[in-house]
Amino acid sequence: MAMYTPNEFQTQLFDEIFSSTKGKRKITAELMEVLGCSRASLYRKRTGTTPLTTDELIRLADHFSLSIDALRKNTEENSLVVVCTTLPPIKGYDDIDFYLENTRLNLNAALKIPGAQLYFIAKEVPIYRYMDRPTLSAFRFYLWNLEHLRRNDRFDPSHAPNILFEKGKELSQLSRQLKVTEFWTLSSFDNLINQIQYIKRVKMASDRLVAAMKNELEGVLEELVQDIKKQQTSQGQPYQMTLCDYLTINDGALLEITDHHSVALFSYSSINYLKSSNPNIVDAFKRGLRYHRMQGEVLDGLNSEGIHKFQETIRAKINAL
């Protein structure tokens, strides 16, 4: 069977979009808006005369909730055509369940391959670090829902379905069984702490729940510091942290499954993320990681001063809650 060329793939992609029931005129206007181009330019893209950029492909996948990978019928087809899969926006607990299930599948795929490694950009505390903490995980589910409901409901952990807690706990357990390198800053805890601070200030959570989250955050920090000192996860897998003054890469991770297969995962809105095995995107992510490795400070057992500074800076912020 002949392999696809990017142009053939591109025309197939537009055929998929135009097969919607919306009507061709409406879709044409929508595409011009999404791609920010003229009708003539859109025609050239649709016929494959003008190649789509990676950014344009990502915008199309996002806007039309398309799995671009799924359009490839055979795995042996041109690997450069693999761009991304995208998750639907969060509109309720079912979407959160779908997100957790997808993330679990990603980690499980890596766990089946000896030597697979996760590189995580911790602009915020990675969710797998606290999904086994009942109040913090309930708070995360609450915030994701709140963002889309646009209602001022009080935080009540009992509103979240039990299945979310079970899947969240499994995510945390899986993450500890994987070789991990994380890139943190001294402000990586700030957003979560500020979210708790806000909910406390506007009285959308009881003092009891705020105290519980504060206590769980201290536990998250303690486990992180133990991983740093031992250079191992609690399940005995290799662990390393690079502390950076700043991070230029967006929230995301690189899952290196084998020497020849890596997947970049990065968020574009809330917890929705794109997953790409496109070599150009993966290589760009790797370059960013190498830059931060050179610029940052490795925290390990030999750097007790660096660990102490990191721990005490974050502990002071938690204590201020």
C-alpha cells in the first residue's frame, strides 16, 4: 500500500471536517475564522497546495474536537503526519472521568515498557502528586467543574462521584512506578495555594475543609522532599528534580516510551490537553527540557542547602493559609 503524503493527509483532514452536518457554507466561514485566512488561502490549504502548519493543525483539532491520529488508517503510514489527539472540554464530571481514564491509559502504556521515562514541567503541582489525597483531589474536581458551570457553589467533596477518587488514586500509584524527572520553580505551589486562599476568603469552603487541604498539602511537600533526597519515588523508581528560576515551556510532559517513540502532552485549556507524537513537536519539547536542565539546579542528596531552601520557602506559603 502506498504511504500517505502530507498533502493527501491534508485533503483527507478537510474532507472529514466538511462531512459534518453543519453545511458547507457555515463550515467554510468557521474554518476561515479558526485559521485566520481568506477564502482563497483556505482553498489552497484544503487542496493541499499550501501545507498546514503545526499550529494550524492543533487549532483545527481543538476547534472541531478531532483526533488527527485517528484519521491514519494504518500505523505504517508516514509518521510525520501524526500530529495530535485532543480531549473534549470539561463540562461535567463525565468529562473529568474521561480525562482521568485517558491519563491512566497514557501511564499504563509507559509502564509496560522497561526504561520508559516521564519528564514533567511542574508549573503547577502535578495532579498525580495529590490525586490520592481526598480533600485536595475533591477540590481539583470542584474547580474544574466551577470553571465551566460559572456558579458560586460552595466546595463540598461529597458532590464528586466516588469513581473519580478511585481513578485519581490509581493515577498517583501509577506515577510512582515510573522513572520521573520533574522541573519545578519556587512558585510551582502558588496557584494551588492561591486557589485555596481565595475559596477561604470568599467563604466558599468551611474552615474544616481548608484545614484538611492545608494538612494534605504539607503531606504532598513532604513526599516530594523524600523523593528528592532519595532520588527515588516511594515505589523505588529513579527520580530527579531540577529547580529552575523560571519555566518557558507550557504546562505539559514528555513521555519517552522507547528511544524511537516519544509523546508530548501539553495543556491548552484547563485540564484539556493535546497529545502528539509528531517528531517536530517532540524535538522542540526536548530542546526546551535540555535548556532548563542546563539553566536549573539539580536537587539531590548532595545539595542539602538547595533542598532546605525549596522546602522552607514552600512550607511558609502553606503555613500562611
